[in-house]
Amino acid sequence: MSSYYPIVLEPEGLDKIRASKPPTPEKPLEPSKPIEKEPSLFGSASLGLSFFLFMGLVFTDNLDGSGILVPTAFAISGILYLIEKQVNRRREKNYENAKSQYHKTLSSYEDRLKKYNESSAHSSDSKVIESYREGMRADLFRKASYLRQTSFSAKKGIIEHEFIDELIKHFPGQVSHDVSIANGAMDIERQYQPDLFLVVPETGLHIDIEIDEPYNMKDGHPIHYEGIASDANRNAFFQQHGWLVVRFAEEQVVRHPKECCKFIASIIRDMTGITKYLYRISGSAVVPKVKTWTRAEAITMARNNYRNTYLYAPSPEVGNKTLEEELIENGFKVGANTLSNQEDIKRLIEIYRKHGYRG
């Protein structure tokens, strides 16, 4: 399924943060009322038992005529009465203790219920929710700074240099390049080198900026096509470490560099709420979309030299001078030039740009 450039790939976990809410405390359980004190059982069960026992013993005593069982009946009834009285006292005491404890617990419950209701209302407030999510986003973006960064010198074409200059114009002090990114466990073969990246200092958001070409200019080999594993693995690495990935088609960067910068500024606004970068880039339109390409389409584009349609456009200032003549005239070699001075690099880029070379 085809998609379009620019491609935006958010840090892993950002969707969950958008739906998250502050945790609310567990609702307290209302205490149970103690069972009311039961009425004394003496005069009901015990009285009935004593009565039947007494009558039985009297009847038995009349039969044998000894007269001993009647006092025994009185004694047993008295013992039952004392036992029952003791049980009732204990029950009454337990009930009074339970009632006292209930009132204490009820008072504590009402306090906790009030705090719970206040906390629930607080947690539902939109400003509180946004503040909570902002903190979670900051934690996510902070993961990006844990990656190891190593400087290295990478060969860059005029396109990259021009776009770096455009980015620096709108995001001064925030743009980096010639940096290798890896986590602590990765060996050098598994490091990644972003084409460019910038950091939003207010939030720590790291943005990997990639410029995708359909094929290699030297041999026409297709690259950055739909479904290519190397790009998917690269994207996943940065996303898993809290980076935002923005991929532009080379054609967009060449034809609409300012609009590409504005697109980045709009993404920063959408993700962080920071609008100042967007306000800096006035008067530019929306960057036109470019369809992604399949491997077969990239091969066809290479056969048709499609990149030349936007990379090579000689300036009218060239006149009759050849590129070689102008290079020698300005003190450069024809072919490879190893330069470290930024002014020399800029002069060399201007010469190539003048003659329509931007790759």
C-alpha cells in the first residue's frame, strides 16, 4: 500500500501517553455497622430449659420420695442463670466496643471518602491531565539522550549541506550531523548515522531527519523503497529510544527546503505545544506530497534518470565557463577535494550549484 512523503514516525509509546490519565486512589470501603445487642436469653431458652428440668426432677423425686432432686434442680437452674448472665455481659461489652470502633472507623472513612472525591475531581480536570501527560512525554523524550553519540566524518552532497543551512536558519543551535548513534550494548557495525537531527531544548525531543533518494546515483541501485528492511530497522531503533523520525523525499528537500522546515516546526507544535518555531517561518506554503516508490518503480526512475530532473539546473551565470575551469580558477582541484574550512566548503558548493550539480 502506497503512502506519501513526508513520513512521520512517532516515538514508541506516545499513543498510550495520549490516552493516559492520572491514577486515582482506590475508593475507600464503607465500614459495616455492628450487629445490635441481642436481648437476654434468660427467661426464654434458659428459663424454659430450667423449667422442664425442674419439673422433671420434681416428678422423679415424687416417685422415689427421697426429696433430694428438688434442691438439685434449683442448683442447676441457678448455675444456668449465672452462665447466661456472664455470656450476656460479654456480648454487651463486645457490642459496645464494636459500636465505638465503628464510629471511629466511620469518621475516618468519611475523611478518606472526601479526599477520594476531591482527588477524583482533580484527576478529571483537563489541565491536570495535560500536565500529567506532559510529564510522561518528557520521560519518553529523555530516553533519546541515553544513546551514545560519536562524531564521525561522513561524505555529504550539496543537497545535505544546503538543507543543513536552511535548518540552522530556522533552528539555530539545534541541528547536528556527522554523528553516529548507538546504545551502550551495540557494536560499531550496528550504529546508525542520521542524515541530520535536531533537538528541541525545551522538551528534549530528538528528531531524526532522513532524506530519501529512489536510487543510488553511481550505479542506479534502488534504495529507500517500500518495505525495505534496512529502513524499517533504522526507524524502529530510533522510535524505541524515544526519537521522532521524519523522512523527506530528496525531491521535497531540493524544491521546497523552507516548506520542509515549516513541516518540522508544525510537528514540534503538535507534539509539544511549542509554537515559536512555526512563527519564525512565515510566508511558506505546505510542502507538496511525494508518493513513496516500490523497488520496481525505483528501477524505472533510475533508467529514466529521474533525479536529474530536479538535481541539475545550471544557472544562467555560468556563461561559457566549464565546471573544471571554474574550479581551477578558484583554487580547487578537479575531482576530490578534502576540505575542513567551512568557507571553502561553501565556496565549492556555490560553484557546483552554479553549474547545476546538487547531488
